[in-house]
Amino acid sequence: MNKIADLKTLSLHKTQNMDGKRLDNIKAGIEVAIVQKADQRSGVTTEGVVKDILTKSSFHPHGIKVRLTTGKIGRVKEILD
């Protein structure tokens, strides 16, 4: 029974590690999928590499705001690395 609980905890931990809402998970140089302001309604994502992190707080419910190396700005929806 402990092994099952450990697997659930490990699975939850992996999910939290890849969460684009937590600043701890975002670093310059990683590949992410963002939603730009103009695409918020449609949910269309843009993939790229993080150049700058623009959100200063440790958590944001809509995703950490970043600037990609292409200059596009948006909120991280998924970490692809």
C-alpha cells in the first residue's frame, strides 16, 4: 500500500514540476508553449524558448508571463522541455 501512495505522490510531484503557473519551474532557455494576449479566447499556443521571465511573483493562476527569444510575449501553458 505504501508503494501505491508513493507512486501517486511521485506522479503528483511530476505534474507540479511541469506547471507553467509556478515561477520555480520556468528558467531562461527552456522550451515552452505560451498563449499570447491576442490568442487568449481561442487558446492557440505558440512554442518557443524563454528569453526573459516577466512575472515577478512566485505563482500566477493564468501562467507565468515570459518573453520568447522571438520577442513574443505570453503566459506559459505548458513546459515542453
